[in-house]
Amino acid sequence: MNLSFASIALMAHVVAALRIVFFRRNGARHRAHVSWLAWSLVSVLGCSAIELALHPRHVDFLEAARSVLLAFFVFCARGNVARLLWSGEQ
């Protein structure tokens, strides 16, 4: 059971990081602080995925669920980190 939760968390980290990396602006404004936040989010997600892949550890249900929920939010925002931060139209 432990290995399956670790696999789920690993895949959620990879999928969320890749979705942010392949985000297309399509005319949206460039905001430097949002870019830095997106870069740091990709870095943390990528490092977490590498750590889980190289050094398997105990991952419980809540950690795997948190990873899946974060990936779900990233996909709902279509990889747009600014939409993760601000919900209203600007």
C-alpha cells in the first residue's frame, strides 16, 4: 500500500510540474512575481518528484491526496499560476 501512495504522489508532482512548464500565455500580461512563483513551484514539484523516485519513503494517504489535489488545481487553472492566486477577473 505504501508504494502505491508514493507512485500516486510521484505522478501527481510530475504532471503538475509539466502542466506549468507547458503553459502558453496567449497574449496574457507578463508578471515578474508570478513568473518567479511559477518557477519556484516547478522547482519544488520537480525536486519532490526526483526525491520520491530516487529515495522512496513512506507516503501516507493524506500526502498523496494533497499532491493529487494540487495537480487538480493546476489543471483547472490550465497551468496558469496567476489564476491559482487570483480567482476573480482582472
